[in-house]
Amino acid sequence: MPSQNIVKEYVRGGIYHVYNKSQREFILFKKDADCLKFISLLRRYLIKPPFETQLRHKTYWDKIDCFCFTLMDTHFHMEIQQKG
């Protein structure tokens, strides 16, 4: 596990394992609806919208590719690639 509070260098085209875990084993995804909400947010921010003029939020589809992800009760994992 990387140390906290250090400057990390990211590489263009680099593939990264990103994860986030709750504190004290707090359950993040209690119901299927919680998982679906998380997936809908991934879609919102990482998939190119059909009509960019209708955007009301910042997206990252042109900066990040998400290869895969998994949702666990208390955490999630993602494998992403930085485009630029």
C-alpha cells in the first residue's frame, strides 16, 4: 500500500489500481440500489455523453478509461488508464 502524503508521479497511458475502503468496516453497498447508483455515477462521469451541449457536470471520459471495477460491501476497486 502506498504511503500517505507523498507526491506521486502519474504516467501518460499508465494503468492504475484505484480503491477506496470505508472506515471501521462501514457497509457502503447495503442494497442493490446502492450498487446501481454507484454504477450510474461511473457512467455519468466516464462515458462520453451523446450530446455534450446538455452537460451539467464535468466528465472525465476523455481523460480516463475504466477497464473494470468491483463493488464489495465495504469498498470498491477499479482498474483505470490515464489518457493524458
